Amino acid sequence: MGAIVTRQQDVIDIQSYQAGYAGGYSEGLNGGYEIGYVACWMDIRREAAAKRELQNYIRKQRAYGALVLGLTAVVTVVCADLTFACFGIPIGLGLIFVKRRCLA
């Protein structure tokens, strides 16, 4: 457990130095290292939150794609017409398999 924490702290130290957060520490200001450490840690947390948000969005988009495909199947069977399927199938499959934001 201690080795994992040490590696994480080393990564944060390296990233904070590369990002320029260590300026206060190198200039001898009180708390410069802590300011850089907290700023880098907050950047890491923001990136993780953005990644979770994108994953949730993609899950919702795939659910909408499945809904469109299901609706297409129901409309095709009930109406006995493939006109809606010509549009519904590509849209549904596109929503399921595309890995970028498609919905507004």
C-alpha cells in the first residue's frame, strides 16, 4: 500500500513541476509546494470527473440507440411498412456504435 501511495505522490510531484505549479516552492514562498500539490491533484480529479461524465453520456446515447431500434422494430411490424426502418436502423446503430457525442 505504501509503495502505491509513494508512486502516486511521485507522479503528482512530477506533473506539478512540469505544469509550473512548483514556482512558489522554488522561489522560497511559504506553502509553495502545497499549492502546487493541491493544484495538480485538483487537475487529476477534474480529468477523472470529465471522463466519468463522458462515459455516462455514451451509455445514455447507446440506450437511446437501442430505444430507436426497438421503436423501429415495433413500427415496422405494426404498420407493415419498411419506410421508417430505412431511417430508424441507421440512426439507432449510429447512436450505439459511435464513440463521440451525437446528441445535443
